[in-house]
Amino acid sequence: MTKSKCQIMEATYTALCRHGYADLSIEKIAEEFEKGKSLIYYHYSDKQELMVSFLDYLLEKMQEETGKFEDLEPDEKLDKMLEEGLAIDDPEMKEFRKAMMEMQAQTPHNPEFAEKFQQINDLLQKRFEKVLKENNVEKPEIKTEIMISTIEGLANRSISQENTKDLEKMKEEIKRYCLN
Amino acid sequence: MTKSKCQIMEATYTALCRHGYADLSIEKIAEEFEKGKSLIYYHYSDKQELMVSFLDYLLEKMQEETGKFEDLEPDEKLDKMLEEGLAIDDPEMKEFRKAMMEMQAQTPHNPEFAEKFQQINDLLQKRFEKVLKENNVEKPEIKTEIMISTIEGLANRSISQENTKDLEKMKEEIKRYCLN
């Protein structure tokens, strides 16, 4: 990815956190990007093309991060991954995940989004399954599916509901479930 | 709820399954309703007002259904409730849940939707917690939160992804988790 495309992606991230997905426009992304709107239009013809590229950029980032917990013990590794999955206390992260929830809700009508979310999911699934196998759990495939679903459900519910959940307690419970 | 309002709600359900939420319009709802558009506008000024009323209607339906498994044994009751929560094999139900996922993704920007989803959630939460207590599980509050999150995550993932999940196996796993 070229430097200017990378800067557009960073601006997209900031604009998504600020405005959410539905209200996002190339104009609003350009407000976060000093080189201006014309350079964005030079690279992308519309919001859809830009957002598909943004999902690709996220996927690339996630791939770059593969192995970042490699030096930890298996159970610490699981701990860190659960912590990341439930990291919605940070206000910026919360706004970002709201926008991701909106984008994911588009998948039934947006095949390009569906493909990207599928790839992101496949990566997460592989990564969690590997860690569960390192922890010698039984039925790692089923537990992976349950764990990712639980994290996704908890995150979405924490985002869309007023009552804050005790995510630290939830993390311990998911870990206990996984390792037993 | 008057009879004609009730018919409008039924038409809304059908139209939601057919078109999803984003593409829904009062015109499209009127196509499912023989008494026509003017009667809808007589009751509701716009799509937002109608959809808030629809969420209320769902909530009412759910309240009416309280106790429908009352005669079953505690573990059978849990079984039935999990079955209902994961009932997305049926094509109509799948379309309906896609639309609900879309509507839920609006909650951060739509306080009226947020309030209704909160009420629906509170009802579900109370109902699941009651059944877990009847099954004498430890930490019923935490398990309820994990269980509802898992069901929601699984349903959303099954809807937005190509690879079909073995939901029967998942149901057994969630049940095992709850009762242990």
C-alpha cells in the first residue's frame, strides 16, 4: 500500500470513529486528511470502493500482528487475545466497533463487505483455534466458534446497551469455559 | 392494539423479511397490506414512528409468550429456549433476523430503537435467568449474560457468513456450559 493510500486509510479510521458508517462520506474523510478530497477521488471512485479497501487494510494490519503474542505462555496468550476481543472500554475503540457493527449489518446486502468480513473472521478463527490447541483443550473447533460468538455478542451488546457489563468478569468466565 | 394497527404490524413483518430494514419504505409495507398506504399514514407519520411501534409490537408478542414452556421440566425449558434463540435455519426467520441485526446496528444513532432493544433484552435476560435458577446453576447472572451473548453472536455470524454452522452441536455445547 502506497504512503498516500495509507494516510487515506488512517483518515477513514478517524472519520469512522467520529461519524459512524451510515453518515460517513468522502467529504468527511477528507476533513481528516490534509491532502484533500481530490487525492481521495484519485484513488477511489466512491465510498463503497474506499470502504472495501479499508476492510482490506484492517485485514492486512491483523495479518501483520500475527505472532505478536508468540513469546507468551499458552494461557497468557489466550488471556491477551480475550482482552483484545473485549477491548471496548476505550472510548475511541467503542466508537470504532459501533461503526464495524454497522458495516457488518450491511453484509446480507453487500457481497463485497460480506467477503471481507468472512476473511477477517477466518483469520480470527484460525488464530483462536491455534491458541486453544496450544492450551490442549478438547474440541477446539467448537470452543473456538462459541468463544468468538460470545466475544462478538458481548461486544455488540455492550455497545448497543446502556448498562455496562463487567467485562473483566466476563473475560474470566470465557477463559474458564475454554480451559475446562 | 387495534385490529388495523395489528394488520399493519403483520404487513411490516412480511415487508421486513422481504426487503430488509434499509430498503424498507411505507410504500413497500403498503404492498403487503390490502387496505393501502393512506391507512398506514393515518396511524404513522413516517418510517421511524412505524418501526418503533413495530418493536413495541414484538415486545408485546414476547410478553404474551411468557410462560409458554411453563409446564416443561427445567432442563427441557432451557432446551426449548435455546432452540428458539438459534432458530435461523428457517429461511423466513433468517431474513427477519437479518433485518433485526440491521435495526440493532442503528441503536448507537437511534435512541428510540436503543430503548426498545434494551426492553427486549431485559425481558430475555429475566426469562433466561429464571430458567437457569430453576436448573440450580451457579452464578446464573453471569451465565445468562454469556448465554445471551453467545446466542446473539452465533445468530449474527450464521446470518452474515457463508459457512453454515452446526447449530444443533452449538446448542448442545451452550447447554453443557450452562448446566456445568
